[in-house]
Amino acid sequence: MTKDAPPDNRRAYATRALSDLVPGLTRAAYKKKSPAGALLMSEWSQIVGPRLAMETEPRRLVGLQLTIACAGPVAMELQHVSGSLIERINAHAGRQVVDRLRFVQDLVARPIVIRPRTREAAEPVPGVDGELGEALGRLRAAMKGRNG
């Protein structure tokens, strides 16, 4: 060991810039998904629109070929509009990331839409004051709604 080089155990705890750490952290993720592929996966509904996003799902981007999963007859429709779909994808990415599409028939997981519950005005339970009476009144109204 030379005088100029610090011991290995001190170097491990030295302050480092965040920009030095990011490539090591993202390398594994980018091996699985390229930045362009990650962009397509995360913004798919904005690229193709809500109707096609419900029926399709981008699966992988290898080279310039994008594999899209779709159910049944949607694949036929997509083959007819594949030219405009490629143009939309490339325009959204700002460069050419796709030059051909491959369609596979598979079940597409549809997003679950959770609708917020509306609270009906409920009468408080007689004889119970305050927030507890109001909460019990809402519970009673909800139970009536379930049981008809």
C-alpha cells in the first residue's frame, strides 16, 4: 500500500456524489427494460388512448420490435392500424424506438377502477350524542342499503 492511497475501509465510507451511484443502481433495471421500453410501459394509455389501453398491453421492446399482448379480435384491428400506431409511439418518444409490431394473444389485465363511496346523510342514533351517534347512524344506513 502506498502513502497516497487511503486504506480500503476508509474509502468505502467516503462521501460520494449521487450521480456516481445512479448508474450502478439502474443498470440491473435497464438490462431488463430499456429506457424507451420503460417509457412505453408507463405511458401506454397516453400513447394509444384509453380504449386501446384497456384491450392491449405492451410486453417487451427488443431492438425496434414491440410485442403487444391483446385479446382475440383486437389483434386484427391493430394490424390494420399498425402504421399509425408506430407513428404515434415514435412521436411520443421523440425518436424512432419502434419500426415493427408483434401481436400475441393473451389475457390483458384491466386496471381496477375504485369508485369513491358517497356518504349519505344519516340521522344520528337517538340517545347517543356527538360523533359516535353520527357514526352509528351512518353504519345503520349502510347496513340498510346492503340488506335492502
